[in-house]
Amino acid sequence: MSKVIMIYPERCTGCNTCVLACAFTREGEARPSASRVHVYNWEREQFSVPMLCQQCDDAPCVAVCPTGAMHRADGTIVVEYDVNKCIRCRMCVQACPFGNATYDMVTNKILKCDTCAGAPECVAVCPNHALEYVDVTVSTRARKKSFAKKFKDAFQEVA
């Protein structure tokens, strides 16, 4: 069965442990800008939320990629990135409605969550379980879509 990373913003304290763990696991250094997870903080509201690739059903990053570097293997949920096919046009970065695909100038590649091939370090280190790696069910997909729509709308209001 497929799995997804579920976000529970009500549990997030904004500690950024997930951010540093991701960057260190994926890039070998504790450089927050190299993370595939980003924590957005609303200090006045005392609210934080970790954000990462939502693995959209109709992934805009896949739709705009001219080389197929952003793709989904048949029968899978995870949107994958092939650095060897990428021409660094950054269309995927522009297309992501959540800002979860980013370009890293240090490594000259696109950064987006691929769930660490099924062992997401961000989930493993989160002290408050704000991130969980769960089986995909009808209810988890519905919750994930609802959550994604709320944040997409919230981010558009701010922009």
C-alpha cells in the first residue's frame, strides 16, 4: 500500500527539527535552505505549520516539466525528480501552488520531498508528531486534499 506524509499543524511548535533533519539527511549539511520541508510561522497567531510536497493528484510541476524530470512512476503517488533530465528551467518551482518545489543555487537542482524513498527523516525526528507517514486511504487523501486547499487559499490571500 502507498503511503503519504500527513501534516498535523495543531501539533507543530515551529522547532524546525524536521527542516534540519531533512537538509542533513539529503544534502549532508544542516543548511535550512537545502531542506525539502519548510516551517511557516505566524507568530502573532502562535501558529506554525510544516509544509512539504503535497504529491498532488494533478501535480502542476509534472504538467509543466518539458523534459519529464518531474514525473510520477506508473501506479505511484510520489512525484519524483530526475536531476539528470532536468534543464533547470524552474517551471516546476513556478507551478507549485504551495511553494514546495524550490531551486537551490548551491547545488543547482530542484528540491522537493520524495518521502526519502519511504523512510522520511522529518517524520522520524518530529518531537510532537506533527508529521506522520501513513497509509493512503480514502480518508487520508480527502484530509490531505482539504488541508492543501485551505493552505493554497491562505497563501493566495497573503500574496
